[in-house]
Amino acid sequence: MMRILNAIFILFLLVIGPTVHAKSLKPALNDVIESLEQLIAIKNSENYLSSDEKANIEVEARKTALNKILELSIEEVKNLKDKLEQFDDFSSEEIGLLNQNHINALSDYESYYESIRQQVNQNIGLSEVVDLARKLKSWRENNYHKKINKIASFVLVFQNQETLKTAENRLNKILRDSKAIKSLVKTTKWGEVDKLLEVAEKLIKEAKKINNDAQNFSLDLETESLIKKATQNIIEAYQGFITLGKLVNNNPR
Amino acid sequence: MSYDYLLEYLKSLKSINPDSDFLSRSRNLILNQPKRPAYVFHVRNQFLNVFKFSLAIGLSLIMFLSLSGKLFPKNNIFVASLNNKNLIKESLKADINIQLAEVKYYKETSAQVTWALSEIINNENNAAITRLLKEKARENDENP
């Protein structure tokens, strides 16, 4: 019964877990889509409106769409900044500085978006709106995209570091309990206990090394695949701990 | 059919009698029905019924608890570090991390916003872009 409950719990977390990250961004993204739909509908319409009236409505629709894009971008920047500001305990001074640099860059991006937003909301015509959109597009393509992906990878490495810390703590607790564990199981099973602990320790050590490599951002390594590998190691180590727990229950002295 | 004829016919039905075999069979059947015990409504037996019911519920509860490990915890309390619940919780946290949702999100929305900006810049209508954006958003919802 407990297994079924655990399975349901796991499924529930797997489903909602990943969505939590970008929860606040989803409505903003939907707003962008909605505003674009309206813009296209207006561009498409051939009704009783005079060309002047249509032009006015179209300008407003473009301004709304641009505003929605800016709102989404500001949300994204804030979301990442909040995460970076929570990080501490850096492995080196350099990494701490890098974190601060990212925070500063994000603050600059936020100010840039705000300045464009102010211009959009002034009494401007079609050509100015289009110019602002063009300016924003080229700025994003040349500066923002690359940097924001780097920062998202940086966040990933630090989130993984937290997971790694928890796994290390767990391993140390179990190692401290190893005498107690052995006193509870048949002596014939001691070899298995040692082996399970040894493998888990090795996996976690390796995960730590991979995570440190991923932290060396200057090498421009494939951060995502490194984090994936480190996380897989951690999960395997936990599977070992769970097997050890079963061994203790099934082979009492 | 005339009215008089109908009346006569109905009167003749009065003299109908059941077949004697059928009569005795039915009587036996009715008399041999098991009698409803008089003590059903007795307070003592009412109590007994309640007790039986409680016993059944109690036994099910004990079975449920022992199966779920609450009554006789499977994990030995002396090895707190091997608590199954904590192990599952921590490994789940690691597993969620591996989904790399955040990095994926930023990569995808960057492309979506570029399309949206092109639509603001371009004068001609491009419904295909919105369709693509909508499809992407739906994919995001389905596979976050």
C-alpha cells in the first residue's frame, strides 16, 4: 500500500515539479500570444474602417504586443535575478564574482526593457513603434539571448550543487551509522553492505567532480550534459541507499 | 361483443377455483418459508451486530496499517539515516533537477519572442507565425 502511495506521490511531483519553475512566466507568455493574435486579426480585417482608422488601431495593437513582450522579458529577468540572489557558499571567490556579475547584467537588462517600455507608452506613431521593435529585436539577438542562456545554465549548476550537498550529507549520515547497520544484519551480508556503501560513495564523489567541472564556466563546457550526468550519479547513489535499507529489513540478525 | 354477454362472462369467472395441486404446493411453500428470528430486534443482538461490524472494521484497519508499515514499521528505527521516506524525497528532488526545465524554457521563449517582434516589424500579415507560437505554447503546456 505504501508503495502505491509513494508511486502516486512520485508521479504527482514529476508532473508538477518542472512546471513550477516557469509558473509566473506562463501568463506573461500567453499575453504575448494573445496580443499578437489581435494584431494579426486587425491586419487582416477589411471592414468599414477608413484607412486612417485602421492605421490607428494597428498602431495601438503593435504597441500592446510590444508592451506584452517587454512585460514577459522583465518577468524573465526578475525570475533569474531572484534565484541568483539566493545563492551563497561559492566554491571560489571567482564564482561568487561571476554570480554578482550576472546579477548586475540582469539589472541592466531590466533597466533597458523599462526604458523601451517608457518610449512605447509615449504618443508615438507607426514608424517609431516599428523602429523600437527592430531595435529591441537586434539587441536581444546580439546580446541578450546568449547571456540569458549562460545565466540559466549557471542557475542550473548551483541548483545541482544543493542537491549534491544533500546527497553528501545523506552519505555521511549513513556512513556514521554503518556500525549500527552491520549490528542489525546477518554477518554473511556484511560484504554486501560494504559494497553498496563503497559504490554510492564513488558515485557521489564522481558527481561532485562533474559538477565542479560544470562550474568552470570559462571552459564553455556543455553544462547541460554535465549536470545531467552528475544528477544521474546522485540518483544511482540513492538507489543504492534504498537497496541497503531493504537489505537491513530483509536480513535481520 | 354485447354488454349482456360481457356481464355474463364476468359473472362466470366468479366460479373459477385454483387447481388443487397448485393449492397444496403453494400452501407448503408459504408454510415452509424460514421464519424471521424474533431476536433480530433484541438489544443484545443489536449490540452483537455492532460489535461484529467494529471487529471487521478494526481488522481491516490493522491490516491496512501493517501493510502500509505504520503499525510495524519496516524500516528499523535504529537506522534513521536509512529512512525510506527521506531517501525517496531526496532522490526525487535530484530527479526533478535533471529535467532541465529552466534552460529549455529560456531557449524556447527567446525564439518565440523573436518571431513576435518580427510580426510587429512586418507590415504584411503573417498568420503562420501566430500559429507556430500557439503550437509552441501548447507544447510547453503539455511537456513543460
